[in-house]
Amino acid sequence: MPGSELYAYAVGRIRAMENRLFDRSLLERMIDAPSSPACLAMLTEAGYPTPEGNDIPAVRAYIKSLDSYELSVIHELKSFSPEPELFNIFALKRDYFNVKILLKSAGKELAIQELRDGGVLSTKEIRKAFMDGDYSKLPANMQKVLSDAGKIIAQSENVQYADLLLDKAYFDDCRDLCKRAQRPDTRKFLKKFIDIETDLFNLSTMMRIRKRGLQEDIAVTLMEKAYVSGALSQDYMIQMIRSDDANIKLSLEKTEYAKLVTEGLNRYEITGSLSHLEKLCDDYIMAFLIEAGKNAFGIEALFAYFVGKEREITNIRLVLIGKLNDLQPNELRQRVRDLRVKK
């Protein structure tokens, strides 16, 4: 099939599916609902699975079921995508989440219950590798980092640094996967997508290191170790570590992330929290995908739909949990992410 037609059918399917996405008004109705059970009826109206009741236990069960629902969405997309293996970018995230859980838990039963299905590897495969102490059947990047991370934890109990090594391996695996795309345009889009994710990861890491108020040489060393290869260079990120907030804002004016980080810094100066920056990073990725998804002949529309649906599910989970914990509507509005915009 010619390159320009490879995704024509799949994008046509996506355009029809987009009509079933949440809009802001439905999310607002959920936020303003008097209780979490009241939200469940709205979800059924929006095409979500029917809950097995309308009480608090039913809400808790529904929250747990959302992960399985998310997996059903990605399975549907893979069923009509010309390159289903490229969706493993999202499945890899689950693999590395599971590895982090097992690495920290030493096989404790409670941690095992937290493992997430739907990765490239089954939870059974990953558990067996940990139980046997044999990582040889795991992907190469994961093998190496597990060996290194295990030694670090054993020697210093530095779990946070082990996490950083695993984050680096995850992004390396994503970049390797992007190279398998059939079309140059697809590879270009996927590279840009991963570049944005790594840049935002590095910027968030830089802000967290600065927040700790460490001596400059220690902070620089941490940034060097934490840095993940992206469009913004390691030298640039170290320059940010050495700068004050005003100079960070000036320097970032030359990048596409200027507005995002400036707003995040301004909120941090008021609240002392970086949670708003995390929300802005998520919203930036969504905005990029919405624009890229206008392409009628590429995988961009499929990725935009899935990340939008993932965002929708995350918001549902946030609202339901917030209602269970008696959060007020204004508090919930501050926590939810921007929705995938219907066209």
C-alpha cells in the first residue's frame, strides 16, 4: 500500500471514535455531582461499562476496573493499526512500572498485587525473572539496568537512583522502537513525541533538584546522572541548575517550553509545589498530539486518540477518588488534566 494510504482506513475509524470522547461539559457535571455513585450513571451514558451497583463499594470496584478498560482501548487500536507494534511505546511504560515495583519490594505479596497487566512482557515473565534472579530473557536495556540497579540498592539502598536508571532504559527502548516505523514521516513524528517527553522529564527533574536546595556541585552531579537524552542537551540542563529562576525564564524563552516552565515556576513561587508543573507538562503533550493528529494519513491521529482516552480515564479516576475523599469541586478542577479536544 502506498505510504500516503497506509493509515487512511485507521484514521477514518478514529474520526468516528472521536465522537464518543468526553467533552468538558460532561467532566464538569461529574465534578459537580453530589457523590461518587452519582458519577457512575453519567459514565454509563458516555459509553463506559455499566457498574455493578450504585454504592461506595461499587465505585471502588469501578475505579479498579478502569485499568482493564484502558487496555481494551489500546487492544482495539492495535487491531486496525497498520503498525500495531508501535503502540508498545505505551506498553513499555507498564513493564518498567512493574520492574520498579518488584525491584523495591523484594517479592512482597502486597507489591505483587500492584503489578499492571498489558505490558510487552507479561507480569508472569517479569516475576519469574526476579524470582530466579535471571534477567537473560528480558530486553537488553532492561537486563543491563536491572543488574546495575540491583547492585546500587544492595550497596546503598538508593532506590531513587535505581528509578532514574530505569527511566533512562525506558526512553532508550522507546527510541529503539521508533526506528521500526515503516515511513520516514512516522519516524519523524515518533522522534518528536519522545523528544518532548524526555525534555519535559528533564525539566521536571531539574526543578526537583533545585527545590532540594543542594550545594551546586552536588546538584550538578545529580542532574548529570538523571539526564535522559533529548532535544535539550545535558549541558543546557546543567546550565539551568546553575541559574536562578529569573535566568531560567530568560533562557527558556528561546525554547518551545517557555510558557510552560514560566507558569510552573510562578506557581511554585506561590505554593512551593511542583504539581502544577506536572499538570502543565501533561497538557503540553496533549496539545502537541491534538495538532499532530490532524494528519489524515498517519499514526498521529491514533496516538492522539489513545493519549486523549488515557487522559479521560485518568480524569475519571481522579474525580471518583476525589469524591470518595470529600474533595470540593474547585479542588477537583485544579487536579484534572485538559481533555482531548473533539474536532
